[in-house]
Amino acid sequence: MSRRQVDKFSERRDQLAEAALQTLAELGYARTSLREIAQNSEFSHGVLHYYFSDKVDLITHCVRHYKARCVTRYDGIVATAQTPEELKTGFGALLAETMIDEPTMHRLWYDLRAQSMFEESFRTDVAAIDESLENMIWRIVSRYAELLDVEPSVTSPAMYAIFDGLFQQSLLRHLSGDQTAANYLSESVQQMLPLVVPNPEPAPRPESAQRAAMPSATYLAPRSNSPTTS
């Protein structure tokens, strides 16, 4: 195939992925087939089969296509934040916003990641998506540390595990009808960043605490000049 043909083929796959995403997000991996997707889109079953070898090929492409957009939405915060406070507030707010606006899309990602534990055909794509998300989190944390002029105290994989865990937990609460889930996510993220990237300037202690920390005077008994009797 020529370069132009490859590009057109890739563009068509992206168009089909956009059309299929909503159905996949609503039904999940187990309950979705190519025929089901075709019935809920403008494309025929034969067209889907032409561009995707099977359901696994379609679903992994859909999720990769969606997550590729997700990882870039935080670049603006990294580029524009001038203070640590501005960065952590913006990051927490944007995470909460995407959870509220696109909960079924994120649910599809966690569904796919769970399926990769059982289906080897998913693992390469899931690992690639995980890596892109980890890099996104690390860009946020690195910029936060740069603004504080310190080094993060946690590794990139551990950092990703922390924030991904917070997001997944909050998403489950939101899908269960918890109206406080978004605030919980935003506040938890803002509380966590200073813990993994501590501020090098400790807050001044209250005066009472300073006095308590001062060493107390030691009483020394006067030495006796009288001779010691045996």
C-alpha cells in the first residue's frame, strides 16, 4: 500500500472508532459485538470487518484512540501553571471534570485493562496505554517539583499507581451515584501532590512549640570541699 493509502486507511479506522466508542462505553467489552456496534452506527457490519480483524482489534483501537486525546488535555496546565498551587488546583479540577463528563469512556478503559489479565491479545495495547498515562502523570508531577525546585520522592510507576487508584475509586463512587465523588477526587489529588513532592521550606513552628523545644537548664549541685571520711 502507498503512504497515502495507509493514511486513508488509518483515518477511516479512527472514524469508525469514534462511531463505535459510545456503544462500547455503554455496553462494555463482554456485551459488545461487531454486529451490535454496526446496529448502533451508520456503518455496516461488513465495513467494520473490512477495517478491523475482530472485536479485540476494534476495541483496543477505540480505547487507544480515546486515551491518546486524554493524555494531551493536561499539557495546557503543565505549560501555563506558574505556581505549585496553580498546578495542583488545575490538575485536580480537570481530573474531576473528565470523570464527570466522560465516565463511561473511563469505565471502558478499566474494563479493557481488567480483561487483559485473562486475554493475552489485549496486553500489548493495554501496556502501551498504561505507559502513555504514566508519562502524563509524570509530566504533571515533574512540573510541580520543578516549581518547588525539588525532586519527587516517589518513582514514576508508583506515582501513576497512586493517582490512577484515586481516579478509579472516585469513578466507581460517581457511577454508584455518589454526588461527592468529584470533590473527593479533586481534593485528594491536591492533598497527595505535596506528600509525594514535599515543600523544602517547612512552615514556621508556633512560638509555644519553639519554647517547648528549647533545652531546659540542668541543675548542678555544688561540690563539697570537706574531706571524705573513710
